[in-house]
Amino acid sequence: MKVAVLGASGRAGSEITRELSARGHQVVAIARKPEAIPAADGVSAVQGDASDPAALAGLIAGVDAVISALHFDVSAETLLGALRQAGVGRLLVTGGAASLKLPSGERLIDGPDFPEAWKGAAMGGITFLDDLRPVTDIDWTFFSPAAFIFEGPRLGTYRGGKDDLVVDEAGESKISFADYAIAMVDELEAHNHPRARFTAAY
């Protein structure tokens, strides 16, 4: 496939770009500072600002899918507008874990252990997902990862889910950025969650 990655110079975006390249996909890697995008086979580094939907539409025209690894300072409406202008029908979004459900049934963000300082940023992801849910003309998928994503080895394994926080035997929810990228590219290829949210953790 030909895939555009937004935020391709960031931690998640760079790992996703590498994983796409390793699997033989053609990647249009878009970032404000393209020189920070890691070089890899099949990867074209492009300067771009996702907050400008008309300009972004020109960069993503002709791709099969867009993967957004951006922070949520760019709204769902802005990204969807760019995809519509470009005639691209599929969007995958790297989101946050805050709206995943705990065993109690409450959202992670509403649980007693969620840091107050993180709530503002976390609400951006929750709002983004809420804005995607009614969209029917774009085939979207929202990836809510583990509660803790860290720089670590590529194990090549993870456990998936939908709306519930995935935890290990110790009750921890975590995944490395490398395996996070595997889960995202697996979803791109398998297309298991059209117009839905999924999660992945060890």
C-alpha cells in the first residue's frame, strides 16, 4: 500500500514509518521537520503542516490510507476535511488510553490513579474519538494503546482488545513503541476494526 504518516518524526510516527517500510509499504512521511524522519526503504520525507487541510490534501493525494501520529492540537474535522479533499477514504489514528474502560466500568481517566496533570491532554484524544464516531463517509480506526508506552525492545507480540484496558498478570497496561507500531500496521493490513476503536498491550 501507499500510506501517508502524519507526525512521522515523533516517537510513535517514526516507529510506524519503520514498520511500514520493513513490510514493503510505500510511505509518504510527513512532518514539520522532515530532516528528523528516519531514512528507510520506500520512505519519502515531506515537509507539511497538518493544521492546513488544503495543503495537507495536496500531500496525501493518491495514498491508500493516512495514519495520524499527531497530538490532538489538530482536530478530527481538519484531518477529515483534508482526506475528503484528497479523495482518500481511510484514516487510522494513534489515540490515547484515557477513555478505555477499567474493570469497574469507569473510564481510565475517571479512575483514582489517573494523574490530574495529564487530564487536559487526554481529553483531546477523547474529544477526537467522539468526533469520529458519527463519521460514515471515511473508513476510520482509532487506536487506543496501553496506558504506558515506553522505549523498549521489539518483541513482536501483543494482546488486542476493543474498549477495555488490557493489563498483564501484574495488573499493568504497557507496550513498547516498537510493538505499538506493529499493532497499528497489523490493523492497516488486516482491517479488523472499520469505524471502531481498538487497543493493544502486553
